[in-house]
Amino acid sequence: MRLPFTQVDAFAAGAFSGNPAAVMFLEQWLPDSVLQGIAADNNLSETAFLVPHDGPEADFELRWFTPKLEVALCGHATLASGHVVLEALPNLQVARFLTRKAGLLMVARDGPRLVMSLPSWPAQRPVTGAEEAAVAAALGSLPYEVWARGDDYLVAVFDSPDQVRSLQPDFKAVLALAPGIDLMLIATAPGEDTDVLSRVFVPACGIGEDPVTGSAHAVIAPLWAGRFGRPQFTAFQASTRGGRLDCRVAGDSVVLTGTARTVIRGEYDLPDAALNG
């Protein structure tokens, strides 16, 4: 079985920047073990799988797999999926994706850029005491404060971008913060050339540091919008590859604007034996 394969750099300012994602179209859903195996083969932060949707509310069903597991929300691979769909269908203005845990997501054209709407998932629980100390130890630096969103997102807020840039996290210690949970640890501070700067660590997903993370901004955008007293701001994720996003909080949504570029087109050759277990 040959499956169309496109690799896209999402939130990329140019060559060798942004977050790479694989986008793969299927006629129907394959077994989860096969999807996970393909994602492990691709060995990117995320592989997005799309299946045509029959209903009027969406164009495709969308799921995301890291090299280790399926995730509930992925922003950069959604942007990449929108880029591929809109590039293939030039008369389509908005690509609509029905997801299993994040609802209906949309990617629209905005001149040379793309606009994506994600659910707003604010971090609302302050983290103090021993839990805060464990976060500081995992990051190797004491944050100004720490916030949690459920059990799967931690946000460490620092005073300066230099503090965030200089972090050298202990990934074993990050995993120990939430054993058995797909934890995302976000470090963020006021920015330099942008309003906000961040880094994102997700070792539970098989990724040490994620290059540019849309879903992290679904968590930190409400926090920073509240502190700035305005709904819109610019952001930069300071990984080795790096990526810039424009963020806007709109009610229950976080709207992210960025760029994407296709870097690889081809086919994934799936042996028939893989489908038979």
C-alpha cells in the first residue's frame, strides 16, 4: 500500500526552521498500531493522518501521533495539514478538521500566511511547595511562578528571556513530574523581539524539546493576554530551529497565525504484512 506523504515545516520563517510534521492522507482509518508504527518510522514530532469526512461540518477527520503515542491536540501538525489541503485545493478558503478530543479545528488563508483556531486551554491552578520545587529542579532554574492546566500541562513563568534560553532540563526529572502522563512542560517569559518567548519539553511523547508548539500557545496565550491586558501578542519559540507565531485570544479560542512550507513530497510504502499484524 502506497500512502501520499508530505513533510511540512510549520511556523517556519525560512529553511531549516519551524516544526517539521508529516501529513498523510488515508482512504479510511488503519489500525492504531499501524498509525503508530508509521509515526515512529517518520520520527518527527508529529505525523498527522487525514481521512475524508462525510458530514457537512468538516472536510477531513484528523489525528496526530508522536513517535510514541497519539495526542489530544497538536497545533503545528494541524497548520501543516491545512497548508497541504489548501495547497491542493486552491479554491478552498478554509480547511476544516474534525478531531477526536479537540473538537472542530480550522485553518484559513491569510495572504501568504495561515490562520488556525485552537481551543483555549488556560492554565488556572497555581503550583507551589514541593511540586514547584520539583519543576525548578527538572528545569535547573527557579521560575517566578508555575501554573498547571489539568495533569498534562505545566507552565513555568520566568522573569527574562535569557533565563528561558539558558535552561538545560533534566528529561528524566521532567518525566518524574507526572509519571504515566503525557506531560508538556512549558517555560515562558516576556520576549525580546516579540512579546513572549517560550520553550517546550515533552519527553513523554518521545521528544525532548519540541521545536514550535501550537498547543502550548493554546495554554499560555490566555495567561499572557491577561497580563498584557490585550488579546493579541507576538510570540517566539526559542528552540534550535525556532518559530514565530502571532497569537490572539478570542473567547473560547486561541487564534494562531504563521507560515508553512513544504519540504518533502513522496509516498510511504506500507507492506501488506503490516496490516495483518
